[in-house]
Amino acid sequence: MHRPKLLLALATALQLSLAACGTVSSEPAAPVPVSGCPSWPVAGPAVAAELEAKLPPDAAPATWEWLSRLLKLRDQLKVCRGQ
């Protein structure tokens, strides 16, 4: 590739990538509209009892850590939705 074409390609790529950047506002973000989004499925006490009986936390720490991250995600989604 010739040098001018390379510079033009690099400049175009830079402009496109910078066009996606925006300024950060100090104002809190408005809640994201979630009409049409499915609700979070609640496992409930029966599922918790089954998990604790069949799969104790010390026997499957990775699974329990993953479940904790799901609960954290649920809480973050509630905040994001303004609930």
C-alpha cells in the first residue's frame, strides 16, 4: 500500500473510533426503559433447599460463586431499571 493511502486509512480508522467516544456527564443517567423485557425468574425457597441439600457450597464453590454473581446482576438490573 502506498504511504498516502496508508495514512488516509489510519486517519479514517481514527476518526471512526473517536466518533464513538462521548463526553461523560456528571448528571446521573436516566433509567433505561425496559418495556417488553422479561422479568427475572425467581428460584424461591424450594430451589434453595434443594441446592443446599444436594450441592453444598463447600462441594461446589464455583457454582455457588456463579450464583452469587447472578444475584448481584439481579440487583444491578433493579437499580438500572429504577426499581
